[in-house]
Amino acid sequence: MKKPAWRKGLPSPLCNVVLIEPLIPENTGNIARTCVGTDSRLHLVGPMGFEITERRVKRAGLDYWEHLRWTEYGSVSDWQKAVPDHERVFYLETTAKRSLYEADLRAGDWLVFGKETTGLDKSLIEGNDARAFYLPMLGPVRSLNLANTVAVGVFELFRQVLSAHSEGRP
């Protein structure tokens, strides 16, 4: 499949999506599909609430799973050791003080999401306030489904990268 002209020169992967202790296999499958569709890499940090081999994960990712670039880590500390630049790690959490739309995102950044029931552990946010963001909403809901939130975050990064790319910025 030929890449469109606007795609030429964009870095790969677009971004790194990190799921800390995901619980729902269908969410992970949907997030995997978003990663494939945006040329992003998925990082799964355990313990997870399911086996990655479960049919429900792969069914939600449909026939795209074979195209997914992903890495699995046993713990948060294992994942943190693999991050080359911690200044480019952004945490999405409902308790953050700044909107995602205030973030200065770049290709290759790490977007980190917590488990569906409790979000990210407070210890990850503490000391990283400058890189912690929430997804603004107009209605009375606290948060969106994890797969939807990841899609919004990845596509906001994508929008910023495309804008910078079209203006000749890095």
C-alpha cells in the first residue's frame, strides 16, 4: 500500500502508548487497532487482568493484530528503564490540573494511561505534574472509556505532529 504524500517524512512510530495494568481485554484490543492505524507502538505493563493470548483481545483488534508493534513489561519499573527520555513521557489522568490540549506533544512521545477502574497510581503523577494532563469534557461524566481516551490522546498528538510537519518544524 502506497503511503500518502503528507505521510512522507513523518517519524515512526508516531507515538508510544503505554497501558499500566490494563484489565479489560476488549479495550486493549481496540487500543491495539488504534496503534496500528496510527503507526504507534503499544507498551503493556503488567500485571494485566487477562492473558494477551485471549481471543477477546485479538477479536477486538480484528485482523490487525499481526501488524501491531508491541512490548510487554512485568512492572512499571521495568517499563521506566526502557524509556530513553523521561521528559517526553505524558500521563493522562482525570486528576491532572492541565488539559491535554495544553500539552506540547511530539512524534515519539510516550502517552501513559492507567487501568480502567482506578487510573494511574498517584506515585506516577507526583513529581510529574508538568507532564500530567486530563481530557476536558463538557458533560457530567468523570471519564471516557479507556480505548476512547487513548484514541483522543493519540489523535491529538497526531494533529500536533502533522501541524509541525506541514510547517517544517521538528
